[in-house]
Amino acid sequence: MSSDVHHGDRDLEGELASPAAGQVGIPVDAICVGCGRIRVKRVRLEEVDQEPTADPASLEATELTSFKHVCYPCEGATWWNPVAVLSGLLENEGESA
């Protein structure tokens, strides 16, 4: 199992499966600029200033720009800063497809 599937006491796969993560895009761990909450979110490559043909497994969080996504504690769409590309979750999705 990849090291980025579980992070401390967080279940990243569970967070990714949640509707709050979004439906389309690559999984990233991101921090809400409003409340500081860290959650798994799906984001399209174009939303983080990457080419749609980029290989998500080779991306680093520092290469990604902030993106807008829903934050339920903030009660609306806020800016999120990527802190990690969760390539282990990408690998798991490929295995289950």
C-alpha cells in the first residue's frame, strides 16, 4: 500500500470517496485558506494551471496553483492550496477500474 493512502489518523481513501471531494479530477490533499482545514479534493489539471495531458503521478504540489472548491465549514466555495498530489490514490483507482 502506498504511503500516501493513509496520513496519520486520516483515511484519505474515505475522504476521496466522499461527495465533498468532488467528482472529477486528480486527488490532491489541500488546505482551505478560510478555515485551515486539510482535506482530499479532486481537481482538474486545468484548474491548477497544468496541461490536461500532464501525468498526474509526476506532478508536485508546488507546481500547482490554488483552486476554488466547496468548504462546508466555511459554508461556500473558497480557495484551496494543494499540499500534496496523492499519487497512491491514483494508483488504487487504476487497480479498481
